[in-house]
Amino acid sequence: MWKSFRKTLRFQIGAIVSLVLAILLVAFISMYMVSIKYDREVLTDKKEKLGVITQGMSHGITTFISNGESTAAIKKYFENQAEGVVKTNPRLIVGLYLPQIGIHHFYGEMTRQNRLILFRKQSELRNDEFFNTKVSSIRSPRNFIDNRRGGPMLGRAEPVIVEGEIYGAVLTAEQVQPGLTIFRTVTKVVFILVPLSLIAGIIAMAFLLARLKRGVRQITSGLATMEKDAGYRLTPLVSGELGEISLAINKMADAVEQKALLEEELERSSHLASLGRLVAGVAHEIRNPLGIMKATIQVLKDEFAEEEQYREYLIVLNEQIDRQNKIIRELLDYAKPVPPIFQTVNVNDIVKSLFGFSKSYFQQHKVKAYFEPADDLPPVRVDVEKLKQAFLNLLFNAVEAMPQGGQIIVRTAPEDKYVVIQFIDDGRGISEGDIPRLFDPFFTTKNTGTGLGLAMVYSIIEMHRGKIEVQSKPEEGAVFRIILPIEQREE
């Protein structure tokens, strides 16, 4: 079961998304560890640098005070030292705070933020405090840090102690370089985005899998229906690749159905051809004896012309022989049709001529016939006489299907590269089981007839490379639909 589950698309997509999320999680943890290490190293380096600067200056000033140097000399020494340090470290602030000898002096970039943190005025400490700590209370070197929006500010205070007395302190401050600030900002953004990405990824994966599962379920359900109903087609309810798969399945089903129809037509044509050869042979074998019988009856009619009783029998025999000859002619016409003679005509003209000489026939059987011709019907190349024969057969069949009278509609219309002729009646209709056999030779639902009429119609339409379709239900009438190609190929 596990092996089959691993092969499912749902598992594969879930595995890919889980791998991506795992990579993001590893990147998140790595970024966090790197940021901590980077902060520690940068801050340690800054603290060491500030310690070296303040320690050196404090030692020099302590020496000057111990030697009794003047305030001007001490100030001069500080200015020289501070100027050199600030030039190499532009973001550094260096201060000397010796209130006992009146020195409050600072070097460096005095930004507004720095002044707010450290100074009351340009060069005076705020409340004699450095990073909120009284300078007079600083008795040993101390480091300070103040986290601000612009980045952390580091501070270092080195007390100036002469013979145990605290004179003040050397003060240094530096705002951490923008690189660290940017790094911290990026790190914070990553820390926020990675969890959000994990959550969004999980939600997206769940949605994608649900949508995929729903689409696959629709396709499998449609395929199950298609197995039972060959005419059913999948409705592409889903878009994207699954929708394309649905359309591809529909095209494949159409191709399979078309192939089945072609195979059925080929089998039918082969069967009819074999039947036609058999019928032709049998018809010829029967026709010759019937000819002899007809000639013999003619002789007997002359011989027994005075015998009324025998003459009536001979008339009946002659009528039956004529009837059989008519059937044989139909069989021969079906088995070995005459090659068509194609002419370019408008189908509307053929139907109009049929309606003209069939008017009385319709009236006799209480049938109302209507013709609905298309105005823009293109001409077709057909054998006019054979097409008339096929149309008449359909009209007469429709009349016979309405023994109490009814209505017939003949309708023509262009359709792509074809001309469509529909024969619609409101007769007794055809049962569903009889429709597939309707055009088979000798099949008939009537008490009389040879069952060759519709077979001849099918043969004539096939001769014109057309198609004939039937739609009907019992007691709901019938629709015969003839489809003829506009361009006819003669052979």
C-alpha cells in the first residue's frame, strides 16, 4: 500500500512542497545562527577598538596631570590624539570630561541623534551623564550599548584616576556601521517571512491537493460513466492541465466512436455486397423459369380462350407472375444498381417537383405536406432520378405510417460543406430496437412489402457519398435526415 501511495501525484506534490518548506526552515535557522554570531563578533570587535582608544588616551592624560602639566597642554594633547582617531573612524565620537580642571571637549560627528542621547549642548554632557550613568560614579573601565532605530550605539568610559582621585573620564561612542543595521533588518524580515511562508505553503499545498483530488475524481467519475454510455463526454469543469486532459479524453472518445461507426459501416457494406451478389444470382435463376411460365400461360390463354373457367385461372397466374417479376426487378436494381449520372442541381427543385405530382396522393390519404426550403441552399451534383426515387420512398413510407392522416414536413438547409434534407412526420414512429435494422434488406414492419424500399434509399444515399440518420420514438413520429456533400466525386 505504501509503495502505491508513493506513486500518487498527491504524494509527489506533497513531498516537493515539504522539501521546499524544509529548505526554508533550514535557511531560517541558519540565518538566525549567523545573525547571532555576526552580532557577537562585530560588537566584540567594536568594544575592543573603543577600549584601546580610551585606554591609551586615559593613560596619556593621567601622565600629563601627574606631571603637573597645564590645562592648555592637556587639552592640546587630547585634541591631537582625538583628531587623528576621528579622521580614521568618521563615525567615532571622542570626549574628555574633566570637570575639576574645566575641560568638556568632544571630537566627532555630532548628529542630532547623538546629541539627544549624550549631550545637552554641542559639547556638554546631559546631566553629567554618559549613557544615563554619572561619569563621577565610573571607577573602572565600562562598556555601554544603547539599541536605537538607526542601529546600536556602543560607548566606552575610561576613568582618569590620579593618586586614587577621580578627575573624570575619557569617553568614546560609536554608532554601529549601517551594514550591521541592514543585516539585522534583513534578519528580522526573514524571521517574519519564513514562518509566514511556511504557513502559506502549507495552506497552498492543502488547497492544491484538494483541487487536484477534486479534478481527478471528476475525470474518473466521467470515465466510469463513459464506459456505460459511449455518447457521454467529460465536461471540463477544471481548468489548466486537468482541463486539457478532459478535452484530450473527449477527443479520444470521439475518435474511438468514429472508428466504431466506420467499422460498422464497413461491415454493413461488406454484408450488403455479399447479399447483393447472392440476390442477383437467385433473381436470375428465378427470372428465367418465370419467363418460360409467362410464355406458356400466354399459349394456354390462346388455346383456352373459349373456356371461361380456365381463362380466369390463367389471368390470376399471369398477375402473380408479373408481381414476382416486379419483385425480381427490385432485387436486381438493389443488387446491381445502374451507375449514377451526376448533374448539378438545386435539391429544392427536386423536392418541389415531387410535391407537384404527389399532391393528389397526399390528399387521398388525408396527409398535409409542407415544404420549407432554405433560400441560400447551394447546388449539389447528384443523380436526379435516383434521388427522386429515394425521396419518394421516404414520402410514401411516411404516408403509410399515418393511416388516419397526418402531417409531413420536408426541410432543406445548408450545413458547412453539406446540404441537409429532413423528412419529418407525426406518424406511429419506430421502436428503438428496429432503428438499427431499418435499412437492412428484407426487413419490414409492414404486413406487405419486400423490405427493400429503405435498403434502396440507403444504397442511393451511400452512392452519393452521403449519410442518412433516423430519430424516432413510438407514437411520436419520425425524422429521416439525409446529408449530401456539396462537392461530389464521380467514379
